[in-house]
Amino acid sequence: MLIGEVARRSGVSARMLRHYESLGLVRPSGRTGSGYREYGEQDIRRIFHIESLRSLGLSLREIGRALDDPGFTPAALVGDLVRQTRERIAAETELLTRLRRIDAADPAGWEDVLQVVALLQALGSPSADARQRAALSSAGEVPVEALAEAALSETDPHVAGALRWALTRSGDGAPALLAKGLASPTAAVRVRAVQALAELPGTAPAAHLRDALADTDPEVRGYAALALGTRGAAEAIPTLVDMIVAGRNDTDAADALGALAGDTMTADGIATRIVDRLADPATGAPARGRLTQALAGLTGATASRALGELARDEDPAVALTAAYLLRLRAPR
């Protein structure tokens, strides 16, 4: 089969076939009487093998080695190709993300584009000071998606605070973007998502904070409960009581319960829950002391009765605390 027919059947140009021959990849097994190259069946098969390996990203040198070295094993080479491909995809994905964010900023000219690029680069800087300055100057300049991603990954508390401040001024898209962090397998990311959601204004963040009450990590649940408590959401009460029992941000949790107890019915409901935990044999002495102190912020008859009973508690510290709180409640 002459080179022109091989090119038509294989889809490889005659010029490329000659290049393969110059590299020693394919050598036509015969010549016609007129001296033209003549390819045999084995030659055609080798051409298809070359094209198959090229489709995997192998260089022509690697292809020649793979086809001609009997001791060649593909495992290491394929592993390198996988790594290189992943790196290339990651780089292309990063570029695409950056272009989308520039497009979302709706720049009016190249000066705007350059400003957005500079801020995006600063948000990814290894310097915490640079990231903080970028966050403080980015409100209204950087797309909310970039701010949310930075907030979910930021470990420096000062930078994280600046990013949360910027998010409060970034528009309505922030809650949904931050809520994606609640699905992270990393508890620290979920904590950062809740902390950022807690500072956003409006009603939209509350639904995501309620979802976070079911999180498997107690720190995530705790931050969500404290945020919801300040928003007057009664769903936070069980988690807030759990926090007091566990001694985790118990003072803040007790304050949140006091803020939620704005009416007699709610105050009595909270006090009843606290009484139930006090009666639980699994509640140790330190936890009983914290629960007793939490009753101080609750009005109503249920809290007063509970303190009266606790004033006679067998634990002297609990009894002393309850008696003191009762004296503070007594009319003057």
C-alpha cells in the first residue's frame, strides 16, 4: 500500500508519515519497482498503535520506547501521565474560575480588569497582611463567589473577620455560596461557613444555620445555635442546653437562652428542659452547677421552683449557687 492510500485510510497525513519514518517509528517494509514506499500489514498496524498512544498524551520519543523496548512497563509512564493531566486540569480550572470571576465583576475597561486581577491575587497571597488588606478593600470590587471561597479556606482569624465583613456588603448571593461549605467533609470548613453565615444580615442565612444544627460536629452545632439564638430562633434551645452541659461556650449559651426567654411560656419551656437535664444521672456535678447558673437568666415560676429545690441540693456548690440566685430574685 502506497503512502497516499495509507494516509487516506489511517487519517495520518503523508507528511506526518514521513516524519515518523525520519524518527524511526515506522519504516515501510517495502519499495515498489519505481522506489516508492510500500507499507505492509504490520506497518499499518504500527501506525494505528502510534496514533493510539499519541491520544494518551505520550510524546513520540515515549511512543518509540514503548513499542520497541521489550522490557518497557507502562505503569510508571501512565502514572506520570495521570499526574500531568491532573496538574493541567487544575491549572485550566483555576484559569477558568479566575476568568469567570472577572466576567462577574462586569469590568468597564482594562483598568477594572487589572484591579480585579490584583485583588484576586492578593486574596491568594501567602501573606496574611496582604490578604487582610485585599479583603478590606474588596467590597463591591471582587465577585462574591471569590470572597466566599476565601472565607471558607481562611485560617487566620483577622483575615477571616475582614472577609466576613466584606461578605456582609457583597449582595444577596453570599448565603447560598457559604452554605456550600456546610457540605464539606472538613469540620473546620463547616465552622467557618457557620461563622460567616452568622454575620450576614437578613433572613436567608437562618435556614442554613438551622441545617447546621444537625451537623455531626459539636463546634459547628454550637456556633449555629448561638447565631440562631441571637435571631430569636427557638430551634437552637436544645443545642444551647447541650453546650452548657458540655461546658462548651456555656456562658454565651446561657446568655442566648436568656435572650430567647422573652415570654413566660418560652422561659418555662427552657427551664423545664434544664430541670430534666439536672435530673439526668449522667449529668455530673460541674454540669449541674452550670445549669443552675443558667437558670439565673430565666424568669417565671418554673425557674424559681427549680432554684428552690436546688437550694437544698446535696452538692454544696450547687445549693449555694441556687440560694444566692433565689436571693437575687426576691422582691426588694
